[in-house]
Amino acid sequence: MIPLSIHASYLINLASRERDLQKKSIALLAVEMDRADVLGAEYVVLHPGSASGDDESSVIKRVIDALKVVALAGHWRAGLLLENTAGERGDISSEMANLSEIINRVKRFLIAGICIDTCHALAAGYDIGNEEGIYRLSREIEKYFGISKVKLIHLNDSKGGLGSGIDRHEHIGLGKIGIQGFRLFLNYSFFKDIPLILETPKKNETDDYQNLRKVRNIIEA
């Protein structure tokens, strides 16, 4: 059974150096966790945040401290999933090593694992359009937290190129990952049993259907 998940508000920025914004972000994340329990959702997906111009270790520490505050604020049935991000300026969650550091230093039962976004992975420098890049991503996941922590995949093609740091989703097969890249990724045994959610653009009612059909054709081929 595919788990129900919700995405936390994009207004949340646990990495912010502005105390008022960070305080509001902590409070809003707690509200999102409450909502998830009301809805019966299994997971809440979160972008940890960014802070341009700050030392990376300081930004990561702010995120960890903020998550510790959230963990003390309540106890939820839903688990939090940290999503890898695209490597934009100030971004501290685009690499598996950084996600692992955050997870390992927030000890209470708040974080259930991670959500891998394919567009973000490519934009951050993981070349998942070929076997070598997919292998690299899988080895880093295994090294830092293990496949059991990957609870969800956001499946999107990418308008931006490899390592571009551009978070722009594209329809499956029409971006820089491409049909062949998705064929390799979706049939790579390491990722085959992880639930998928499309996050592709939607300009008309047929877009979701077209993207879903492409994915099914790739998997069934």
C-alpha cells in the first residue's frame, strides 16, 4: 500500500538566521505535523531550508537545533521526511552526507527518513541519467543511512542541467534526465520498491495522465 504523504509549507525555513522567521518556521512545522495526524498521513516531507552567505556547518547546526525543538513540542504518528534539494545558493540539504548529519543528530523519534527528488538530485550534481551516476547516489545512500530510510521518491525531470543548482521541474522525458535516464533509474534494483509520487508541471488536466503513462510504460517495458 502506498503511504499517504503531505508536503510541508514552502514558507518554512529552519535554517534562517532571522530568529523570528525561524521561530515561526518551528511553530508552522509543528502545525503541519498535527495536520498530518488529522489526515491520517504517514509522512510529512520537508525542505530543511537555506541561508545564503553563512558557513555551512553553522546553517546545519541551526536546522538540527530547530528540529530538536520541534521534536520536543509533540509526539506524532506521522514521521518527517527530509527532502534532498537542488543545490541552490545557501542550500544545505542537497548532499546525502548533510542529510545524514541532520538525521543522526536529531535523536528523538521525529525524522522517519528521506524523500529523494530526481530533479533536485540531478541539479545538485548526481548524474542519475546514467548508470554511473545512479550507482553513486545509491552508494552514498547506503553509506550514510541505508535504503530503509528512503521512504519516498518525488519523480520529476529537470529543466536545469547536471549540477546547475536550478530547481525547475519538467515533464518526464522532456528534461535533462530524459526517457533513457528514467528507464535506467526506474529499473535500477536499489530503488525499485520505493513508492513514487509525480511532481511534474501541470498546465492542463491531461498532464498528470501523460506523465503517469510514460512512467508505467518505462516500468512495464
